[in-house]
Amino acid sequence: MQALLCQLLQKAQSRGQQVLCLLPSQAAVDTLDDHLWSYNPTAFVPHGKGVDQAPIALSCADEPGEHHQILINLLPSIPTWFSRFERVIEIIYQDEKFQQSKRDNFLFYKQRGYHLDFHDVSDKFSG
């Protein structure tokens, strides 16, 4: 999953977009931060820890700061402030409990009329 996140963040940064990557814990923030520093030795993905960072913020905070473009939600639940974002990305990975919560999130968005796209990248990003 780390490689997928790094690729998504690098793509958003190359397009001049700001991203809030919402993670479940400070340990997860630290792990992704470390991975971003070593992900692509020929490219730099500008990022920082905490909601006050731009263009890419890695955070486990309960509030979004000033971010509003892209939210990558790695929590099982949907933050109450999700609708302020232009785009929300939910990533599903191989954990039955986590998969069910993401299915519930998908249904939540669908029932409220949000445009939904689904991209299966499991073959490209295994491991």
C-alpha cells in the first residue's frame, strides 16, 4: 500500500494539487513519511507531518486544517468534514474488517448521490 500512496501523492504534486493524507495513527504518519523520502531517488515529493503542511500533509488529526482539494482517507470511517474536499480517495486493502468499513463508506457516498469511480489496482500494487 505504501507504493500506491507514494505514487498517488507524487501524481497529485506533479499536477499542483494539495493533498491531506489522513492516517490512523502517528506511527502510520511516520512510516509513510519515511517511505516518501526513499520512494523515488530521482524525484522529491514535498510533504510534511501535520495539517498545516502543504502541498502534501500527512496527518492523524481530527481536523483538516486549511486543506480542501484532495483527501486520501485511510481511516475506516468517513471524517465529518469530508464534503469540503473536491475529491476523496478511499483505499481498500486486504483486511476483512477494514474492507467492510470501506464498503459501508462506498454505500454512504452512493446513497447521497456522490459521483463514484472504482479503480482496481491490486495487480499493480501487490504487497
